[in-house]
Amino acid sequence: MLLVFGSAKLLAELLERLGQPGIVGEILAGVILGPGVLAWISPTDLLKILADLGVMFLLFRVGLEVKPSELLKIGATATVVATVGVIVPFFLGWAILTAWGAPRIEAIFVGAAMVATSVGITAQVLSSKGLLRERSSQIILAAAVIDDVLGLLVLTLVSGMARGSVNPIEIGLTALMAVLFVVLVAKWGTRAMGRIVPRVQASLRVAEGEFALALIFLFTLSLLAIWIGVAAIVGAFLAGMALAESVGQRVRDFTNGTAELLVPFFLVGIGLHVDPGVFRTPSTMALAAIVLLAALASKFIGCGLGAWPLGRADALRIGVGMIPRGEVGMVVAQLGLAMGAISQPIYGVVVFMAVATTIAAPPLLKIVYRGLERPEGADEILRLG
Amino acid sequence: MLLVFGSAKLLAELLERLGQPGIVGEILAGVILGPGVLAWISPTDLLKILADLGVMFLLFRVGLEVKPSELLKIGATATVVATVGVIVPFFLGWAILTAWGAPRIEAIFVGAAMVATSVGITAQVLSSKGLLRERSSQIILAAAVIDDVLGLLVLTLVSGMARGSVNPIEIGLTALMAVLFVVLVAKWGTRAMGRIVPRVQASLRVAEGEFALALIFLFTLSLLAIWIGVAAIVGAFLAGMALAESVGQRVRDFTNGTAELLVPFFLVGIGLHVDPGVFRTPSTMALAAIVLLAALASKFIGCGLGAWPLGRADALRIGVGMIPRGEVGMVVAQLGLAMGAISQPIYGVVVFMAVATTIAAPPLLKIVYRGLERPEGADEILRLG
């Protein structure tokens, strides 16, 4: 644990000094420590658990800073961004693998792995720069949540195809449940929590009851999300959002503390999965490069196009913000591998794509958001004063 | 996770309403959910990891509230308390088991399991009532740390006997290292951190660098403690103490947040280990009752005697504060079981003793500290204002 946490922070510090986002350093720490380079650590259950908790708290923290009323206002744009941003990468991924001569199901799985955006990375960058209140940031967050629901549907469809039986009722039901879950929590969660939290809290006698309450709500929604089929982090994000207007500073501070401890494990965990086998044969290396370029370009163009009506600057920001695939792409690839739908080399290529897009996004975000950064709390007050 | 966390907080709330410490509720939640009663959950790796992290952060948090200069002042008294509090329970445990007809090595192991105090429980109770600054509280904390070092020596000795070879050099070396570690960190840790932390922090560019630094220090000392042979929590406590005067409120808030999340897993984890098999035969039930009474009485009398010069009230408080055996007694019992030195029924008896002393301590503490409780932060200011 010391090794993971220490080296993550060390590389983060190093990259900050080089003028790059520290988050990239933490992922690189995983790549360097992992089987690919030093082979000092490999993914274990312990790291997996800490990583899962880390990304949960990361999204919970982001949710706490988002007002659902604002998010619903930009819902239409976000839906367009998410939809175009799902279609373009899917077909591009499928087309490349088909041109490569891969079997139909493998091409479809790679397309599916290129679909889902990992909102964690972008959220972390935006939140650390105090940019979460920007219109473009809000659209990225909303679009990433919708993206996850769409990604779930694609995955359900694709796994059905791999099993050889597509069940339209199952897909319809999954879609209905996922949409209902997101819409219900986003729309009425805040009001419900606004009524419940102060009342319950006033009657609680246990110490730090408010934080305990928030955590219970977080765990409940995350579980519910998993049960429905969307990622746990969607539940965590919605839980944070629903509580955003009803919990005090103390809960925020406590959440930040927990996230600070756990998030590095999530970031290092992403880096750990890079498989050096990809770089052993020139042909897979070439494919990896092509898939990576396609992954970068397709989300950027797809989401940027969807956001075009907002003007060039915001379209650029949204296009870049949706690039990282992170752990979501890896989950799809793992499923495909487990179902025998994709081969080991292609699995390596997809993981490489997921990690590389994740590392590429923070520096790009830094460029497109140049001039908008707000220094954190204390500095801002000083400057205002 | 939801089940563990939720039910822990629910029972804590219930017991607070009944006028009992919430901490007892969280341990009872473990007993009820565990194999003994409902059998809904059993100890898993995940719970174990979260529990270990929980007790680490618990002791780190307590350390952050303790000034080493104050602790060193009461060092002599604490050493007496710890020493008498080790000798009395050991011989009583050994005598009972010998009278019971147990083999010599088993009697010695049970004696060893009755030695070490689990400071976590007492620290949690005292800290939640704002009593950590009391003289008696400081003595309990210091004595518990010394206790742990003495317990380590007893355990080294006892495992040597179980293996059939006692190595005096090994024991001397272990003793030397453990004592050096504690004394060095307690005496110079604060000064070193007072110089290092502000300097390093000023040059850090990474976000929340101070908390990251504190965590790295915490992990390092915990690892060092394990490597030397004392419990990780001793390292965590010392790390907190060394940082107490050099870190800001933000690090404290973050630590509190992490502890609030993780500590319930530690408490539930203790309860989970109760083995209902103990209550199956009347003879082990009788033995369990006798061992429990001896465990309660021996620490109370031993530590109370050691603290007698401080007056009746403080002697009483210190005697009660040293009662809980918690996870430390269980570790000794597990080791004995693994080495074949103690049998399954006796293991059950020791675990029962460890859990029962832990549950008994908080209500007793409440009684002996009556009238001294200080409500937390905000209330105090209001009353002073």
C-alpha cells in the first residue's frame, strides 16, 4: 500500500513540476510498477477493492458539487452529445477491426469497448481546477452518465450476440430500468433528501450521524445501480448529486479525506492493467496505434459535433472531456475475453487504448480549459479580498 | 458493505438511545450478523482489510490529538501501570487453565492472550467524549502502547516455547528494537516532523500534498512497526503523535472522514469472530465465564494497583480503560491455534473473552468518567461564550 500510494504521489508531484496534470503521474505510477515495466506489483484483490472504493468516492465527491437543477437544464444537449459520442466510436472501432480481418463478434466487442466514457478522470481534472461549474463541465458530466446508460445497452446487446441469442425484452427492460433510475434520482432525489436529511439528522444521537447517513445512502444507490446493471459509479454520482443541497461542509470535508486516500489506488489500478505483450509483434503494435487514434478522434469528433451548437470553444472542451475510456473500456474487454469473443492480443490492444486515452485526456483538458482555471478556495478569497 | 455499515450505525443509534455507548452497538452488529446468530456474513478478506485500515486510522486520529511532551511526562506511571497490568492477567490466565487441567503450553497461551490491551476501543470512547486530555486518558494511552511492546515480548517468548526452542538473543533483539522504535519516534518524531513537514509542504505542487505526506508517513511507520514485530496500530499511533503539532485542521478533518468510514468495519469485524460453539457444552461455558471474570478483574486490579498513587478516581478510570482485549487477544489466540498450542474450544473461549471485555468496557468507562464528559466542539464554544 505504501508503495502504491507513495509512488503515485511522487510521480504526481514530478509531473506537476513538469507542468502536466498530477493525475497522469498517478496512472503512470501504475504502468511503471505494474507487470509491464518493473513488475513490482500486480493487480490483487486488495488493490481492486481500494480502487473500486476510490472511484466510488471520487464520483460521490463530484456529485456533491453538482446541482441537479442545473444539470437538468442542459439535459437535451448532453443527450445529443452522448448519443453521437456513442455511435461514432462504435462504428469506427467495428470498421477498423473488420478491415483488419477480425471475426464479426470481435469487431463488435472492440466497438463496444470504445463506447463508454470514464467520467472519473475528467471529473477529477475539472474538480481540481475548480471548473465544475462551467457549462461545458456540466454537459460532460451529464453526457458521461447518459453515455454509461447507452453503453450498458450496447453491452447487453453485444453480449447477447456473443451468446448467440438477442433477447429484445431483456434489452428493453434493462433500458427502462436504467433510464428510470437515473431520471428518478436526478429529478426527485434532491427534494427527497432535502426533506429527509435534516429531519433524520435532528433525531440522530450517534456521533457524526450526518456522514454515516450520507455513506449509507451512497452505498444503497451504488448497490441499486449495480443491480440494475449500470456502473456503481453512476449510483455514487447520483447519490452525491441528490445530497448536494442538503449536507453540510463537514460531510464534504470527510468525503474529500476519504477520496484523497482512495483515489490514488483507482488511478494506479488503471495503469497496472497495461499488458506489454501488445508491443511484442509489429502488427498488434500498429493495430494498437490505429485503435488509439480512432478512439481519440471518434469521441472528440462525435461529442464535439454533438456540442457544436454551443460554439467552438465549448465543443472543443466537451470533445476532449469525453475522451478517457479508463476502467469502463477495460471492463467490456474483460467480459469479451471471458466470453471467448475477443482474443488475448486484441484484449491487450483494447486495454492499451483505454489507458492511453486516459493518460492523454488530462493534458489536453489543460490546454482547452486554459485561462478558465480557478485556483482553489483560499487563493480565490485572497484575490477577492 | 452496506449491510455491515448500515447495521452497525443502526445498532449504534439504538444503543445511544438506550443510554449506552454506540460503539457497543457496532460490535454487537458484528455478533448478530456473524456466524453466531444470523450468519448473514462471515469474515472475508475484504472485511479484514477494511477492518485493519479502520483500526489504523482510528489510532492515527487518536495520535493526532495527543501531545508527546505530555505523554513523556507521565511515562513512569504508565510503565508501572502497563507492567503490573501484564503480569497479573498472565498469571491469572495461566493459573485458571492449569487448574482446569489444560496442558502447560495451552495455559501459557491463554495467559498471553489475556495480556495485551486493545487501545482502540478505549481511545474511541475517550475521544468521542472529548476526554483525551485528561491525565488518566493520557496514562491509558501510554500504558497501552507499552503494553503492546510487553505483549510482543510475551508472545515471542510463548511462541518460542511452543516451538520448543526459546532463543534469548532473538527475544533481546526484539525487545531492543521495539523499545528503540517507540522511544525514538515519541521523543524526536515531533521535532523532526515540525521541521520537515512545513518545508516539504511549501515545495509541493501536488493538490492536498499535506494529507498525502501524512498518509505516507502513517503507512511508513505502520510498516516499520510490523517489520519490528509490534502491532501496526502502534506505528499508526506514533505517526499521529509525531504529526500532532505540525499538521493543520484540514489533515485532521480528512483523517476523521476516513476513520468514520472505516472504523465501523473494525468494530463489526471484532463481533464477527464470536464462535457460538463455546456455548454448546456447559463445561466450556463455565470456563468462558471464569476466564471472562478473570480477564475483567485482572486488568482492572493490576492496572488500578499500578495507578494507585494517582488517587482512587484515576486508578479506577485507568483500571477500566485497560480492560478491552479486542483484536489483540484474538491475534494471540489465532497464532496459538495455528501452532497447535491451543485447542478449538479454548480458542472459542479466548475469542469470547476478547469480545466480551471489549463490549463491557465502554459502559464501564461511561460510569467512571461520569461528570467529566465534554460535549464536542461547537457546544463547548457556545457554553463558554
